[in-house]
Amino acid sequence: MEMKVKEVAALTGVSVRTLHHYDHIGLLSPSGTTVSGYRLYSEKNLERLQQILFFKELGFSLKEIKKMIDSPSFDRQEAFILQRKMLIHKRNSIDKMIESIDKSIQHMRGEIRMTNEERFEGFHFRDDPYEQEARQRWGDQSVDNLKHKVEKMSVNEQNDLSEKWDAIFRTLAGLCTQSPASPEVQASIQEWYDFLNENVTTYTLDAFYGLGQLYIEDERFTNNIDQYGEGLAKFMNKAMKEFVEKQT
């Protein structure tokens, strides 16, 4: 049974505007339209949308996703198997980064002494056992765009990175009484967005929006971020949404 665009949006959580955009760029074109001109999505459309969302979660750009899915050699089952492996690895890396945040906070309070190696646990893409497999399936360029940029940092560079990360969160915590759309807040969110893209990994606007959702949907993120200030995770989520909407 075919579904209208609003029904697909309600089912998947993907906005109608985003679905229209996917159609416009040829990433996800509906199977047909009603007499009134409403888009209709088939079962195959939904299967393709599922693949798109999994690839987005792994950080691939829409352009890269379209190229991979439209490739004659693309195999859905093969993609699912590798996506699962990569998502499990990503989850483990996130757990390590959360642990690093906890240690960073304890270090700030003088409760422990944190080593430089501990500061960057979870960031190293070079340890991904599925990198070569992903390169074989989806090409070097797509995977290279996901590689982290902290692999060859000196000790001083690592310290500077940690201090900048911490300073951004402290600044945002001090702005929580303002509107998320205020120029001061948006300037700090721009700084956070630039920091992630320059030092961590490539974040599309969609991925940045998703990261903001993670801040309020995953209690581990919420609890750790809120240690900088009560309600900071929710505040950042709103500010990041505002930032993305202004850019699109």
C-alpha cells in the first residue's frame, strides 16, 4: 500500500521538507503521485529510505549515499551487514568518549589526573576493524571523509584541543538564560560546529542536527553535558536545531 508524504514523515520522523529535498536531488523519488499531485511512496521507496537513514547515521553525505545506493553493484543485505558492524563499533567509540568526558570533569575538579591518551579515547578511526571492508564496498573517498583528524597531533595540540572543547561548553552553559536563537548563542554553536568539523569528523548539517537530538535522547549524553550546567543538553539541542534551520 502506497503512503502519502505526510504519512511517511509521521512513520519515520523525517520531515516533509526533508523528503521533498530528497526528491528534488534525486535521492528518494516517490513511486507516483495522486490525482491532486500528492507524492506517493511505495514499499521499495521505504526500503531505500531506511538505507539512506542508516548511511546518514554513519556520517555519509547525501551525495555519497546517492552514489553508493545507485551503484549497479549495491547489495542491500550486504550493506545491512556492514552497517551493523560499523554502528556497533560507533557505539563502542561513543561509550569510550562518554567515559573520557566523565574523566575530564573529574580532572577539572582535581579529583584525578588525566593522561593525554585518556583525553582522546574513542576518537581514533584508524582502529576501526571495518575500515578496509568499508573501503572495498563504498570507495576510499567516502571513508576518508569520515576519518578523524586527531591521529597525528602533538601533546600540545592535544592539550589545546581539550581546552577549546571545554571552553565552548563552559561558554554555552553561561548563555543558558538567553534565547537559543540569540546572536551570542548562535555564535557559540557555530564555534561548536566548526570545532567538530575541524577536529573530530565531517559533520553535515543533517548529522549535526542528529547529534543535537542525541544530546536529549541518550541519557548518558544528557547527564554528562548537564554537568557543565543544569539543562545545557536541552538548551544545546534547541540551539543546534535553530542553527541548522537557518542554514537550510
